[in-house]
Amino acid sequence: MAKTVIVGITGSIAAYKAAEVVRGLSKQGMEVHVMMTEGACKFITPLTLETLSGNPVAVDMFSEYQREKVPHIAYAKQADLVIIVPATAATIGRLATGIADDMIGATVLATRAPVLLAPAMNSQMYNHPLVQNNLQRLEEIGYEVITPALGELACGDVGDGRLADVSHILEQVIGKLGGQNDFQGKNILVTAGPTREFIDPIRFISNPSSGKMGYALAQAAADRGANVVLISGPTGEKPPTKGKVVRVTTAAEMLQEVMKYFPKMDIVIKAAAVVDYRPQSRAVQKIKKGDGQIQLSLEKNPDILKLLGSRKGEKILVGFAAETQDLVKNAREKLTGKNLDLIVANDVGQAGAGFSTDTNIAHVLHRDGRVVEFPLGTKTQLAHLILDEVLSIAGAEV
Ligand code: PMT
């Protein structure tokens, strides 16, 4: 059955982009109903949205009574997902305080479906503590905020607060509603982010991993029904909306936590960039700067993935390979050396791929010799494609 998305449009110049969101969702075969504030109608007409969604648009809560008995409750019950796009500071404030005197406020309060907010406003407004507090409050009760983009704003300022790309918004909605529950009941462990190996209390060896790849995998797996445990090194990423997050700092801590959860897992995906070497000893106090050179003695960190490979049993093990040359050859060696089912090879020297970007480019190598190439795409898209490859493993029974 087609999924029903209720789209709330509020009074921002970015309202015209909501038309593309509505069109994109309709094209995906979703049933789309639109509700608009009076402010939104100053920027875009209900007729446009009516035409694109194929359904009447609700603006005035009371005039809607002619069509539906209690319109906001009807919307709230029908919804598989509610998205407010764009969400102005005013609407965010109203939702955060439970004000329900228009269609959007009342529907959001009445629904038990997931709620997504795509804020759009001037960056001074977006970064104002009141708006940030309101967003935090909404996130705390489970609403999801689609982070606005950086760039030129309608007022001419440059900063954050610009509505996220329509393609990104569509991806978030489709990801939530994809209808795929193909990992239902499966236990998946994902690792993400870097580790830090301390030299003294304030200095450490690490790498530029942001955690984006691993967090995208954890979110995608959770959206597809898996029970996810995410073991994360230090990152600034927002935790996935579902599942458990375990925070670690060093490779030794990651090893300990991974081994704790491993026995109950069906699938393990190791996207973390574990630092290979750690200082042989950690100075208790800050090392004072002298005139000469200092020598740092390093010892090998345990290879967590290799250890899992030696105890693999029936579990599916997916590794990553971060390479700067001989991508496929080096990845193949890791696949066999660590006894994996799949390895995701990314050339971290390539533009748009690897560390800290929102996108990635990958070759996925199977144990049976198959190689699947994935061109430039968002890390969320790649995460879903990797999960599809996991499903494709013969006899995997996931
Ligand atoms: O976090 P982002 O900014 O989004 O960047 C994503 C990423 C580049 C970190 C990710 O796509 C990626 O490539 N992750 C693996 C990085 C890495 O450590 O690759 P490697 O080739 O050194 O290690 C191979 C595999 O062994 C990895 O799955 C790694 O998690 C694992 N490993 C490595 C060393 C070690 N001591 N223990 C391990 O488990």
C-alpha cells in the first residue's frame, strides 16, 4: 500500500522548494497531503501544491471541516510520516511549545508518525539560542531535524540556514519510509569514526574520520528494521534516531566494546578508521617543549576486524578499506587476510570520496570475486547500497 506523507509548508522564501519535495514524493508513488500556513500562501499558491500532490490542500483548519470531520486528526491518523518543509523559526517555536491553533501545529501534536523538520531561515536566526533550544527540545522528543545547508541566503548573507537540498530531503523521507523492512529483527553492529591514541593528557594520534559513513550505515540499517548497536569514536555527528550508541575513544576501548556485543550480532560493519599504532606509553603529565627532537615509540594496536574474522562463524562481516593506491588489489588482500564476506574499498585521495565528505565513491568486493562499483553518491545512498549487497550474499539468510 502507498505510504502517506503529510507535508506542512510554512512561510519562508524556501516554500517554493517544497513544491519539488511534493513532486518528488508523488513520483515515488507516495500519497501526499499538503497543509500550509497563511504565510506559506504568500510565497506559493495552494493550487500549485494541489496540482502536484493530486489532493486538496489544507490551509484553514475550520474550512477543512467541510471535507473532513476533524481534519487535523484525519491527517494525523493517515500519516506514515509528517514533514515540515521549510520550517520557519516561528513554526519551530510553536511546535516546541505545543501550540496547536493551526493545521500544522494540531496535526503534529495529534500524530504518532515520525516527524521531520527541514528548517530554513537567516543564519543569525537559525543560530539564535532560542531556535537552537527549540530544535533540541523537539529532537529530544524524537523529531528529526534535517540540518540546513551552508551557502548564500535569500537576504544576501552567506551562512547556514539555507534549506537542505531537495534531493537530500527526499532521501531522508524515502529512507524512513522506503517500505523496506528487510533487516527486521537482525542485530547489526556498526563501528564509526576515528580512534585517538594519546601521547600525553592533551595530545593524541588520530585521523580525519568524521563518522559520517558509519553513522549513515547505522541510520540506514535502523530504517530498514535492524536492531543497531553503533560503536563510535569521537565525532560531532548526531546519533541515529534509533538504536544504541556506545562511545569510545581509543582502539583498545573499541576492541573491548566490539567484543562485548559481537556474540549477539548477525552482521558487523566496520566503517571506523582505527588508528593502527599507539604510543608505547602515555605520559601522565603534559610533555614539556624542549630544544631538541623527541622520539616517539609506537606499538601496534590490535586489529579488531581480523580478530572478528578469526571468530566469524555464521556471522556476516563487512570491512572497509581506505586506500590511496592499488585500491582493488589492496582491498582484496584485506578481504581475504581478515576473513570477510564483503569489503567496501574507497580511494580516500579521490575528490568527493573518503574522510569527512558527505559523499563517497566505492568498490564493493565480494568473497566470491564479484566487484560492484558505486559512483559518486551521498553516504546515505552508499549505505543503502552496501546493505543491498549484504542481502545479496548467497545463503546469508538475512
Ligand atoms: O568517517 P568518515 O569521515 O565518513 O570517513 C569514512 C571512512 C573513510 C573512514 C570510511 O569510508 C573508511 O574507509 N573506513 C575504514 C578506514 C580504515 O581504517 O581502513 P583500513 O584500510 O585501515 O582498515 C581496514 C578495515 O580494518 C576497516 O574496516 C577498519 O575498521 C578495520 N581495522 C583496521 C585497523 C585496526 N586496528 N582494526 C580494525 O578493525
